[in-house]
Amino acid sequence: MPSGVRVEPLGDDACVAEVGSDTPRMLACYLGMLGADFEVTGPPELVAEIRALAGRYRRAVPEGAP
């Protein structure tokens, strides 16, 4: 993750992270590399990049592929 990440625990299995990046696309890629589930609540530009990246990954694996 980029430097300057602020993380606040929400319990034993959840937290809120406030992060930034040079571009929403770069931050979307960083989030994908966490190896953990996450939820993006904004900004709209980041939400759009997450959706675009998710679509690319879905299309990369054909239906019924092992």
C-alpha cells in the first residue's frame, strides 16, 4: 500500500483504512493485491476503477473454466 495509510480497527475482523494514491486506478490495483475482502465506499472515481478491474478479471476466466 502507499505510505500514509491510516487504519482504524472496527473489531476483531474488520477495519477502516484511509489511503491515497497517485490515481484511482493505481489504488484499485493496490487494493486487489491485499489478499483480503474489502468494500469501497468512495470516491466515485475509485468505485468506477474497481468495477472496471473486476470486469476485466471476470472476462479473463471463461465460464466453466476449472
